[in-house]
Amino acid sequence: MSGISPSASKRNMSYYRTFNSYLREIFGERVYRVPLDAGFTCPNRDGTKVFGGCTFCDERGSGAPTIKTALSIKNQLETGIARIRHRFKAHKFLAYFQAFTNTYAPEGILKELYDVGLDHPDVVGLCIGTRPDCLDENILDLLSVYHERTFLFLEVGVQTIHNRTLEAINRGHTAEEFFDAVERAKKRNFRLATHLIFGLPGESEADMMETVRAIAPLKLEALKIHQLCIYKGTPMEADYLAGRLPLLEEDQYVRLVADALELIPEETVIMRLVAEGSRDEIIAPEWCFEKDRIMQKIEAELERRGTKQGSRYAELAVKA
């Protein structure tokens, strides 16, 4: 792996389209997401599908550690805005319903929560994280109202398109359900994002790239990619500590992300390329605590190759 060049160390974002730049294009300034936990669960946690949740997911349901779950949504939002405003002098915010499955409730309850999220005068839109099996037509009807009313971003997690892996990690849905949900949501012109995890149990590099090749032609508005992290208290922690779950090496991950970016349409917004967390919650990989350094290495790898996001996307169109 080559060293980090001076130009890469300056974080030249021309290598890919960032979420920050995308939001600036729309709102004219930096916009910050305020993570919220509305008290939802997931159908693979409560027994509707299966029990226990995703094997990589901790008790926060992928919620941010800054969320004060004891507070109401209104108070979470006010506290989060105050914290971000103080740190970054921010003026505009998105209410980010992040933890667990944020469309997994009756429409009346969802409407009440989403309305609270929009009630703050400095909130300019909603981000809603969910699963493909929790987007029935009645839920999409409700989301359509907010899509017309405000800036709405719908994040539909999938992680991988391989059903054997989805079953192994206890997702409780199939890849086919994901593609169906995306097709139905795209008919309503929603801004859509999905999440991919590299390094899931049993997946080869070819498997990971197959997922990217399947997702890229969908031309979703945005994409999150991150490495598998081992969170404390999860089923994966036991497998990792027992030596049954190897993790991606740092340089391997950097190379895979560069490979993926080359295949992703240049207009797709890249919301995340590296997962991060604290040592209080994550036990491995060690390099996940150095997000900025890994990001620099990804950019340096693209610079070394002379490529950027979308450089090889035409290959997918030709093969199709």
C-alpha cells in the first residue's frame, strides 16, 4: 500500500460525492443530522420474524451513543441541536430517526413522531432509517406526505444481496424483499439510501463486489459502506473471541472500498465509507478507531490508481 500523498491528506473530495457537499447544494450551508431513538424495535428482534436482531447489532439498535434514550423525541432533538450548535455553530438540522426500524409501527404513531421531529424551527427535513420488510404500501403512502411536505431521506438497510448471509446474520428478510421495496419506493420518487457492510461472515471479496454490482445500477440517491465492527454484547462478539470470525485487514478494506467506489455512479451520494465508534462499545477491528486516517488511505489509493467514483460504472452497463 502506498503512503498518503500530500494532496490526499488535504481530503480532496473530488474522488467521490460527499453527503455534506450534497446538502450544501440543496440548503446553501452545512446541515447536521441529529440522531434520535423513538423507542422502536425490529421484526427480527420481537419475534415477528425471528428473535435477537441482527447478529452484528448491539442493544442500541445501531443508534448513536450520543442519543439520550431516556428523553422524549422532542427533548432528544432539542438536546442534540444544542450540542451540535455549540460545537459547530450550526443553523440547520435534519431529524434522523436512526435507532432500530423507524417505520415499524402503526401510521398514527409514526405520524405523531415524525411531526415532532419537524416541529423545531431549525429542522429542515427528516432522515428515516428502516428495513425493506417494513415498507408496506400504507407506510409508503404516509412517507409520501412527508416527501411532498419537506426534505425526506429514506435509508433502507440491506448490508448484502446474498440470502445465505442475510440468514446467517439473522436479518429476517431476503434480498428480493429489498429490491421490491426499492422498486416501489422509487415509483414515488423518494430520496433513497442503503447500507452495505464489507466483511460479513463467510463472504469473499467476490461476494462483496457482487453486492456492489447489484446495488450500483439501482442508482439510489445515496449509499453507506462500512467495515464489519464487533460490538460488545452481540452474538458476533462470541464468534470473534472464539476465533470463528476473521475480520478484514485495514489495507484489504481500503482496496475493497476503492474498488466499490469505481463501480458506483458518480452522482450517487456517499454518506459513509468507514464505521467508527468508541472503545467502550467496539472491540475490533483496531483500525476502526482511526477513521480520518483510513479515509485518507482510501483517497490515496484512488489517487494512486488515477481513478474516482464512477470510473468503472460503464462496465456494468456494458455487461447488462
